[in-house]
Amino acid sequence: MDTFSAFSSIDYQSIRASTPAETAVKRLNGIGEVLSSLDISAIHSQHDMARALWTLDTADKCIRMILTEFRTERTKDVVREANSLIDLIEAARDEVTGHRDDGMVLS
């Protein structure tokens, strides 16, 4: 599953951000890029599941830290990007834990 593919295209030509809000969006895009490599269909063991959940939890914490850091500079773009990622993380978490609930045998 490539849930986060929408966030995997970062504009490397414009690495420098001119405003704090642009910096926040770039950081959120970076989190999305990392998450785009998460392949839920490749979960075959308890270790794989734990690693996927750890990755999702870490990404969620990073997003919340960005929102806290840029709380005075928040724009609609920052909030929209953060909320979109948080929603996708929750959906991915549900899918990961669904592997366990579906009776999938994980070694």
C-alpha cells in the first residue's frame, strides 16, 4: 500500500523557505516522504508490525512538534498538511493493526 505517495514529491529546487510557514510545510512534506516508503503489505512478522507502528507513532509525534513549534506562524496550508498526514497515519495504523485482528499469523 502506498498511502503516503501524495506526499513523496518534494521540490528539491526550492529547499530554502522564505517564511516560517513554508519551513513547517517543508518539514511536513519530509515526513510524508519518509512515510511513503512504508509498505504495509510487507508486514509479515511481529517485528515488522512493531517497526511500522513505531514509524507511524514517531511521525505523528514529529507532526505535533511541528504544529507546536509553529503555533504562532500557522497558516491554513500548515494545518491542512498536518491534518492530512495525521489522518493518513491513523488509517495506516488501522490497517497495520488489522493484520493482527484479521487472524494473520505473524511470526
